[in-house]
Amino acid sequence: MELQLQVAIGCILGDGRLDVIGPGNSRLLVRHSIKQYEYLAFKHSMLKPYSLGIFCIEWVDRRTGKLYRAAGFNTVRHRVFTELYHAFYPKGRKVVPRNLSEIAGEAALAILIGDDGTYDKSSRTVKISVNAYDLESRKRIRDWLLDMGIGSTIEKDRIYILRRSLPQLVRLASKYLPPSMLYKLGIDSPTSRRNIPS
């Protein structure tokens, strides 16, 4: 389960979440805008055999009347997700565990970039949204990046990769991302929308 575990950790660091219901094990919940269906399907395939079926949902914002569409999937309940829940939600709120560098590697980094990374054309580097985390968690992400040879700075609710470290980030993360998500690293690649449900 090593690769699946890394993908799961990347999802948790990013947009995914874990839940615990009743006495059973936890499960991973993954949701994305319908525009990122291909990326969602990629994650779904990477997490097999733990991933359950993909579903699509839509809803209308009562304030604006605008229709929104999303897709998602859940994993099966498993003790590994329960262990991750205890690491990332020690008091019920998501935080970055102290031992992140010991449990998270390159594939987890790639998924975090796919979820919360953006290539900033003005600064010519990648920034990672960390607004969901407290300062201590942001520092742990920064230290984890440094352990992988990637320098970064924390600026408000973003972590900016130092420009000189961008090649290292690209080298580590690009091999785990599908072509449609390489734009997050500043790499030009055609984005396919062929598999988006109508």
C-alpha cells in the first residue's frame, strides 16, 4: 500500500478529508470541481483497490442561483485511514503532524501540488495555499519541503517555493502528476476534457 498511502497523505494535506463515524474505521473523502474530473479519476485509479465508485453531484447556490457541479469518491473504511486520522486530526481539527518528513514523500508532495499548488507567473514559481492550517502546521510543511531539498518561505496564507528550488520541485513532483496537472508546476501541457461527464 506504499504508493496508495502516499497518495492518501497528499490528499489529506490538500483538499481531502478523513471521517470517523461510529465504532468503525475511518475513510478518505475526495471531492473536486467537475472541471478537474480527470484529476479526480487519476486519484481514484491511484488509490485502488481502496477507492469506491466515482459519483457526480450538483447543487444551486441559494444566494446567487448559480449551478455548481462536482465529482468525488470515498475509500473503503480501513485501519490505515484510522491511523492517519489520529495523526492529522488529534483534536478533531486537521493539522500537519510533527513527523511529516518521516511519513510523506514525493508522491504526497505531487498530490499536494495538484490540490493546492498554483504556478505564479509574476514570481515565476509555485505557491501552495495553506490557509486551512495554523502557523505551526505551515512551518511543518516548510520544513518537510526543506528535507526534500526545496527551499520555501511562508507569506500569509501561502508557501512560496524559492525560485532556485523550483527545478527540484518539478523533478520530484512531475513524475507523479498526470499531464493535465503539469500546469501547476509551470509546465505547458494540453488539458484534456474528454472524460468529463456531461
